[in-house]
Amino acid sequence: MTAETSAIAAAAGSGPPEASGCGPGLAPDDLPDGLVVADEHGRVVCFNAAAARITGIAPGDALGRPVGDALPLQDLEGRRWWQLTDPYGGLAIRRGQPERNLLLGGREVLVSARYVRAAPTGPVRRLVIALRGTEARRRTELSHAELIATVAHELRSPLTSVKGFTATLLRKWERFTDDQKRLMLETVDADANRVTRLIAELLDISRIDSGRLEVRRQRVDMVAAVRRHVQAQTTAGQRPDRFLIRMREPLPDLWADPDKVDQVLGNLLENAVRHGAGTVTIEVGPADGTSGGEGTSVTVSDEGPGIPEESMSRVFTRFWRGSKRGGTGLGLYIVKGIVEAHGGTITVGRAPAGGAQFRFSLPVAAPAFLG
């Protein structure tokens, strides 16, 4: 039961019902959740608009009827729910029923109930039922299924490669030259790193979704971190002249998690190199307006085709991919979670040269914030 419905439930037992049946001065039809109230005799005295929408039952067909007849709920095994719970004749210490998935005329409904008693162990004076549709739960389940499918797909390729090369080496070790062995082992090592990165992404998503992402703050030299990532890109084969670093000084002292800052920078630079074109510009400077007051801002821009306007609102959601050039579509979702865990903000827009532009700002955190 939501907080708003609980407030209505409390008011529902505070006086004689008016025409709406939900108490004086209330607007039950404004509630997003379905609300059904039965009196001390078990007859429905309130049936709001959301309840009608969720159940498909018109209020006129429910008001005045016994609640078991108006809402013939069954559990997932086909048993009649009202007989199982027996709100009016069951345990006198019971205060209600937790939310659960029930069946109503073949459709699934999330139902919770509260028993309003005249005294702590007195008879039930009001029975207040909250109803919710299952669409939100289904969206969550669909998201989980999509995550599992994505992970399975991303794991299959590197694990197939690892299995193939190791099996071949074990069977035919003597037939290969040292250079061939080295090439196969380097491929196995790269694929193992790919699996490790994917597992790390899944752990990050779990921590972000549960609010358990830890930030271990230390002093961070953002300019040095940017240069280190540019060096890594050039070592991997990118032309040094493809990157342009700009600094706006003086920069405030920044206290952040260095590993997570590296994760953010690495993801944004990799995206700019993989999906963008031309020069990749990284600008580091002071930023105002962060949640901590003064802060540090980093902008990564490229000269590629950019991100379509209609896609900008989805960039930081799970599974968004800017192109078909690989990737799980989880990186920017994690980046946003990391930045927000620091109390910062991240935005996406169009660069002056037409490509994509990502800007994140981290607030300055005093050393006293550590621990």
C-alpha cells in the first residue's frame, strides 16, 4: 500500500462515510492506486476510479455489495482469497495483508489490505483494500529478462573463443610454433578480460540499482587522469593527433573515487573513439552549480555524426546503443550511476563540430567527508 493510499485508509476509519464512502474532504478518484473500502458489515462503500480502471468493474456494480462478491479474488492456485484471509472473523490481532499477486476475472492484480479496528483487538470497522496493476512489475521482469539475454549473448562469444583455443592447444600443443601459441594465448587473455569487464559491469549495475555503490574518496588529479587515458588510447593504436586536451585553470582540489573516475573517463573516451570521428576534445575546468558548490567539470566531444535528438533522453538508460559497433549498452547507465553517487551530474548534447558531447561535473568534497 502506498503512503498516499495509507493516508486515505487512515481517514477512512475516522468518521461516517459521505457520498464517496471514503470520509470527509477526500478525493479518492485522484489517487493513482485503486482504493476499495468496505464497512463493518463487509459491504463496499467506496470504489474509486483507479479501482474501476484496474479491475474493469464499474463502481455502480460494486457499491453496496459484499466485498467478496464485488471483488471475487483468487490466489494463483485458484483458492478464494477472502475465505483464506477472513478479515472479519480471523485473528483479532491481525492488522492487514501484505501486497501479493492475485487473480480477478482472469487478470492479475496486486492487492494489499488494511484492517481498521475500533480497538486494538476489536472488530474490524473498515476494510481498506489497495489495488495496483501489474504493468510496472512486468516492465521490471522484462528488463531483467533483457539483461539476462544480453549477458548470455555477450558471454557466449568470448567463452567460445577461450574454450576453442585452450582445447586446441591441449590437443595439438606440439604442432604449433611459439608465435602461434603466443597469438592464441593473447586471444584467450583478451577474451578473459572481456568476460571480467562484463562481470564488473553487472556488479556495478546491482550496486547502483540497490543504492549500495561505494565511493572511496581520495585526492584526484583530473588532468593527469585524462592524460593517462589518452595515452592508453594512443598505445592501443589511435593517432596522438586525434586527441586535444584543454584546461581551464585554476582547478579546485577534487576528492573522488579514482577508480570510478577512471571508469567514467575510459567509457566516455572509448565511446568517442568508437562511435565518433575526427578530433576528440577533452576539456577540464572548474564547474559551478554542482550539489557541493564548486566542482570540476570534464567535457568530451567528437566530430562524428552525433546522437539524434530523439535519442538523447535514452542515452543513459540500460541497453542504449549509439550504433551497431558492439558493446552491451550498459556503459553509460553505469557512468551516470557513478557520477550521481559522487553527488555530480552528467549531460549529453551536440558538440560545436556536430558530434556528441558529454559533460560531467563532480562537486568538491572536503577531506573530512572521507570515511
